[in-house]
Amino acid sequence: MLIDTYINLSYLVGAVAFVWGLRLLSSPDTARKGNILAGIGMGIAIVATLVAPLTGADNNYLWIFGGFVIGGFAGWIAAKKIQMTAMPQMVSVFNGLGGACATVLAMAELIKYYDGMMQMSLGQLSIVLVTLLIGAVSFTGSMLAFGKLDGFIKDKHVILPGHTIVNLVLLIAVLVLAVILIVQGQTAGIVMAVIFLVLALIYGFSFVAPIGGADMPVVISLLNSFTGLSAAAAGLIYGNQIMLVGGILVGAAGTILTVLMCEAMNRSLMNVIIGGFGSAGASSSATDGDQVAKVATITDASIQMFYANSVMFVPGYGLAVAQAQKVLKELDDLLENNGVDVKYAIHPVAGRMPGHMNVLLAEADVPYPKLLDLDDANAALKDTDTVVIVGANDVVNPAALDDPGSPIYGMPVLEVWNAKNVIVLKRSMSPGYAGIQNPLFFHDKNRMLFGDAKDSIQQLVQEVKDM
């Protein structure tokens, strides 16, 4: 039919928009355009899907538009109200809701199957169960990640003794039950399917429980790939090409990003999943408790930056918490006007999600050429007069290079101590999100500037203006 041709052509246009938008998202310079283009592609796909029921007998437009209005309104409110500091939490919720959607779709198909309303081949039943499993794991895992990121769930409250063994037992139980459901077919009954769903939900929660701290960017990326895979599996269930293509793209992008995050920490994905330095209670013995950190004043720091030839800012999660990105850009402009070369060192796992610092600095209109990745930043640090660390901790920890007993030993970090001078803006001497003390605080080149990052930078701005 002609309408089927138009629907498939619309899906093709939507898929091309997805791919092109994803390509543009790879650079902060074009990310905004990429996001808009991918949104347009999704809009085209939604319209085409809404037209598709006209070719069949059932037209449930009331339900469809009801869900469209409710979901759209909720998304709009969330996007308007959410702060940049909570963006990682929002990403986790989006991941979880995507997984929940796939879970509901799979469960609806199983209900119809066990009620005798439809038949499934062995392959179709297997796809539905895979969709249910991945979607359920993505949902509860993402919700737990959200709770950890938001701070109302602590690692110590969800980690059990021998948690790796617990996860292994749960996974085996889920897989065995899946095999039973496939072998028994409709005779297994809906009760066993519900038990399978409950076990999958529990496993998703337990899967993320031992992972935390500095591993959170990897977890978010991994759960994002799970959500994509569940969407692709749902596309197979309904024979929907755009769901399949979109899910594969999200799954592939999430997987690639997960691998890159692991490489940035010099660890394997299995090591992250089992639980490493991101787990609760990690600490390093590299720091002597009798050491005393040197403290800088606002005047000291402002003079040091004003008369430097080059300054490199190292942003971290503390920058996001203080919402200090715009005032930092103001300080950047003042220094540039004085002839200071200003750059930003971006560690791949800085913040609470991949690209977190890039998003913050883009919001403050920091030019992309000023952002240096890990390798370029380390190459430039030896010629940098002053490094200013704003809320970063674990990604500038020298224990990663010189303390074999440290949980982060072997992780590539920003070697800020190679610069001539280092200033750390921090509220206190407390360890970072990974729970590891940082010997950099006691380094001869370092000075601590205590206080809220935004307040401290505003005072620095005023000092520089008065010079």
C-alpha cells in the first residue's frame, strides 16, 4: 500500500536524522544542532507511527494521545526545572523510564500469550523474555543510580556481604527461569512469568548496588546501552524499524562510551561491575595524617593568576554543585584581557556522567578550542604557570601513579603537579566521591583555597578587577 511506503520512507528519514544527530553530538560545537536534529527525527518517527494504525483495524488514538500529552508535559516541566547539578540524575531517570517502557511492552505481550490470545514461536518468545530482562535491569539499576547520585541512598545501605556472589546467584536464577519459560511455553503460566519479572527487577537493583563513587559515569553509560538494547528488542517484537534502528544506535553508542570510560580509568568493565575504587569505604594509605596543607588567600590566588602567562582550570563535580561555571567564565575573560592564556583540562570521567564538564562549560559559552582532553592537557601542564582545580578531586590524585596500594593505582589522571603552581578550590579536606584521600593537597606546589567554589571565584573576579 502507498501509505506503507510513506511510513517506511519517514522511518528512513528519521533514522538518518538519528545518525546525523549522533554524529553532531560528538563535538560540543555542534552538539546543540545534533540534539535538535535527532529530536526532529524522533518527531518524524512518532508521526509516522501514529499514522501506521490506519492500516489496521484497531485505532487507540485516545490512549496514544493521552500518553503523549502526559509524558510531554512531564518532560517539559522536568527540563524547565532541572538544575545542571542534577543533570546526571535526570539522565539516570530517562534511562530507567526507557527500560520500564520496554518492560511494560514485553509484559503485555506475555499476558496475551499466556491468556491464549496470541501464539509465539520459540524465537519470538525468546526475544520477548530478553526484552523483559534487559528492560527490568535497566529500570531498577537506573533508579538506584539516581538515588546514589542524588545522595539519598548510600552505598553502605545497599551492599551486602559477598555481594558479587549474590549477583551471580541472581543472574543464574534469572537465566534458568528464562530457559524454563522457553521450554514449557504456554504451560508455564503467567505466574512464572511474573516471578521472572520480579527476579529481573531485583537483579537490576543488586547489579548496581556495589558500584558507586568514581565508577558512576561508567554505570550511567552502561545502563544507557542497556536501555538502547531493550528498545531494539522491543522493535523486534513489533517489527518496528525505527525502534530497532534507534535502539541499536543508543545501545552501540552507550557501549562504545562505556569502553572509553573504562579505558580512561585503565580498568576493565568486569572490574567496574564487580566493584573497585568506586565502592564504599575505599581509601588510600598514601597520605600521612601528620601532613599539613598550605593555605592560600583570595589575594594570593588572584595575584598569582593575574601575573601568570598561562592558567589552566580543572573543573570537577564541585563546579556543578556550586553552579560556578558562569562566574568562572567571567574570571577567564578578565585573565584573557590581561594577556593570560587560559585553558581547561577535561578528564573523561570528571563529574557524574560522561561529558558532564563539557555541558557545564558550554552553558557558560566557553569556546570549545579552550577545552583540552586528558592527553593534550597533560602535555601542556609542564608549561603552565598556574593550575586552578575547581571541585575536582579523584581525577587529579597522584596516588594513581605512585601508590600501588591505592584503589585507583593505574588510572590515568591529570598530572597537575607538573605545573609551576597549583591552587585547589575546595570546601574542606574531605576526600572525593570515591572516598580516597588526595596527597596532592599536601604537595609543595599546592595551595588550598577553602570555601564555596562560586563565592571564592566571585571574590577572585573582584580582586582581579581591582588590579
